[in-house]
Amino acid sequence: MKSLKFEYRITILYTLIGGLWILFSDNILHLLVNNRAKLSDFQTYKGWFYVIITAILLFFFIRRQLNKHRSLEIALQEHQNHLEETVKERTKELELNIKRLKDTQAHLVQTEKMASLGILTAGVAHEINNPLNYIMGSYVGLHRHYEENSFSDHPEQVGKLIEAMKIGVDRSSSIVKGLSQFSRKSDSYDEDCNVHEIVENSLIMMSSQIKCQISIEKDYSNSDMVIKGNVGNLHQVFINILNNAVQAIESVGTIIVKTREKESEVVITIEDTGTGIPKENLKRLTDPFFSTKAPGKGTGLGLSITFNIIKEHKGRLEFESEVGKGTTVRIVLPKINRP
Amino acid sequence: MSEKIKIIYIDDEKINVMLFQINFSVNYEVYTGYSGYEGLNLLEKHSDTKAVISDLSMPEMSGIEFIMEAKKKYPEKKFYILTGFEVTDEIENAIKSGLIQGYFRKPFCMQEIEKEINKLS
């Protein structure tokens, strides 16, 4: 009986009761009632009795069944709500994991790139510095010779020619030095970082990218601006931001580099008169792999890396931008990042 | 000035050695060699040498290895590295531990090196 479905059970039960009633109720009535005249009255009572009893039985039977259904439905609803919450929670976890994964990937790509670049630059720097050393040695010898002896023909010109050698060596040497500092591999955040020197180095390294229609205006603070940090990583910060500024300028434009010293921090502002950034993109600028540049022009890692480096320095990175007018990037770095 | 200060310069590149010899011989007595081994021999011959300047990357024996060997025998002498590399961990450690007195970058700066050596007279 239990394994049968409700509709079968109720039908069978009803048929059984009805059948039994039809079979036996009249016989029982005849046994109980002898008075023939009253028999038809009792027949009516019996009918009513049957209807009331079956109605009561049906009521309890159906109610029991429906109650079972109702509690099931409530349980189901609860389960569903719980499921929705679980899905929401899991989705959040998944999103967080994806973000972490992207961050890690960006970090890995960058670390790998910088490691190869570091090896390459150190090698190249060493190979260039040696021949530069030859030229410097020759210059020193020639210069002394020139000071001690007068050259009969055009002594002034010879002096200028020798000095030009020195200027050439000094300039090449400072480029090599800048390059080495940029790709310097170090995990320390306790190095002395001369902000002006780093910004200048970055500008030298960007000079081939800075098209001749872009003018660079410098407004440096008079103070020395030496902070504690990581020299190589700070080079990356300025190169990334300057690179974005250069790429934002389509033809003619200006980049203004401003430095200011405050009590416990330094502020470097890089302002460009480029295309600007739409509001909806401002929030996503530092997301890894977010890029609006054409394929091959940018990886979408530059500002994400920049942001992480500044975070490591316990500093802040702020953007202000207006489409068609340009973008201002403000880098705030504490003088000592680990007190 | 009575006698010139004696210095030793070690570099595996011949042009560097030649130029150093020409430029520094004006004010100092310069002995040069092309390897750490030659440097150790020179130190033995010229025990009154005040300063030793060495290249960093050389075949067989690096500048640091040479100086470590030399420092054992001649702890009173002053040692310097002259290299085309930026400051490396190896150089930094050598300065911290007192193995070398200082570090010069290539292309060299005459005044910077002379200033350091003249401190020793």
C-alpha cells in the first residue's frame, strides 16, 4: 500500500469502503431495524452517515498528503535559496581566484622579462664600457699631451676635438649607466633612490620614443629628493607612465614632469596633452591585461606592474583625465617606506 | 714629492692595461699584469706597493678571487676593483667585508682614482 501513489491509494480505499458499504450496510440495517415503516427513514440516515464518514475520512487523508507536500515545498525553497547563496559565494571565490591568477601571471611575465633584460643589459653594459674605457684612456692621455705641448696647426681646434671625445664618452656612459640601473635586479626596498636622476634616466631611455613634436617641460623641486626604495623598479614606473603619455599624444603635444617634496613624501606629476581616458576605463587602468591599445602596442601590464611597484613602496598612484584634453598621473611616494 | 707611490693594475684587456700605464705613470710607479696570477707575482716582487687595482671579470681567476688570495698575504695593502659592471652583489659584499677599499666604474675617472690613491701617501 505504501509504495502506491496517493491517487491510487485514495481510489482503492474509496472503492473498498463504497463496495463494502453497498454489500453489507443493507444487511446490517435489516438485522437492526425490524420496523418496515421506519426502514426508509433509516435508509436516508444511512446515506447521510455514509456521506459524512467518507467526507471526514477524505478530509483527513487529503490534508495529511497535502501537508507532506507543503513541508516538502518549503524545504525545497530553502534548499534553493541556499543553493543560490552558495553559487554566489563560489562565483565570488572564482572571480577572486581568476584575479589572483591574472596578477600572478602578470608578475611572472614581468619577472621573467626583467630577468632576461637584466642579464642582457649587464652583458651589453660591460661590453660597451670597456671600449668606452679605451676612448676615455686615450682622451686622458691626449688631453695631457695637448696641455703640455702646443700643436703648431690650429691648436684651438685640436683642443675642441679632444673635448668632444670626452663629452661623447660621458654621454654614452651615462646612457649605459641608466640602462643598467633600469634593469638592475634587486629585491631591496632600502636603496637610496634619487628621484630626479631616475626621472632623467627614464627620459633618456624614452628619447627615441619621444617624437620631435612632443616637447618635454620640467618643473623640478629644488631639493635633492632622495628616497628609500628600489632603483630598478622605480625606473620602470616612470618609463611605463612616460610611455603611456607619449603614446597618448597623437601628433603634437606636451609632457610636463613636475616634482615636489613634502614633509614625509615626494610627489611626481606627469601630465600629457594626449587623447585622455574615458571615465569607464579609469577604474580598470591598473587591471592586469587591460589595454585599449592596438594589438602589439601594449600588453596591458604596464600600469598593473606600475601599481604593484608603487604599492610595494607604500605609495599612491592617482589618475585624472579628460577625453580630448589629456591625462595627469600623480605618483606619491613616502620618503622612507618602512619606518 | 719624493718617491712616486707604487701601484699595480691588473686587467685581461691589453688596451686597458696600456692606457692605464701611460696615464698613471705620470704621477705613480705603475706595474701591470694581465691576470690574477701575474698580480700575485708582481706583489711578491714589489712588496712596497701601496694599492692594487683590478678588473673584475677575467678568465681563470676573477678580480675578487685574485684579491682574496692577495689579501691573505698582504692584508695591509689597499685593493680596488675597476669594472664595466654596475655594482653587483659580489662587489657590495667585498666592500662590506673590507676586502676591497672601493669600486671604480669603467670608463674610469682619472680624478676619482687619483683622489683615492693620494689618500694613501
